[in-house]
Amino acid sequence: IGDNKDDDAGNNKKKRKQSNGRQRDGAQISAARARRLEQNRRAAIESRRRKKVMIGELQRSVTFYSKANENLKKSNEELEALLLIAKQKLSQKDGGDH
């Protein structure tokens, strides 16, 4: 029975050593976690910055292409009006010959 107590005492010492090691590992894990969190924080900031830049570029593109589209619509209307006038002149010319 005495031998078992010695074995138990030895196991407790090992357990204590392991728990102290775990505390040190926990500190290392905490430091690693803190590093990861800081890296993630910086990456998130950079991602938001890039997103803001991209949104600004997209807004400028929308403005540019909206104006270009309006100009093309106006040109198209003018050309359709000219085409209609040309068709009318052509039909009058054809009608006058007969």
C-alpha cells in the first residue's frame, strides 16, 4: 500500500510539472493568438481600405459611363431624325418621278 502512495505522489509531481508546462504553453498560445488577432486586424483594415478605393473607382466609372450613355442616346436620336428626313426626301423624290 505504501508503494502506491509513492507512485501517486510521483504522478502528482508529473501532473504539476505538466500543468506548469501548460501554463507556459498557454502564454505562448496567448502570444500567438494575439499575433494572429493583430495580423487579422491589420488585414481587415487593409481590406476595408481596398474596398473603399474600389467603390470610389466604381462610382467614377458609373458616372463616366452614364454620361457616355446619355451622349450616345442623344446622338442616336439625332441620327434617327436625320434618317427619317432622308427617307421622307427619298420617298418624295420617288413619288414625284411617277
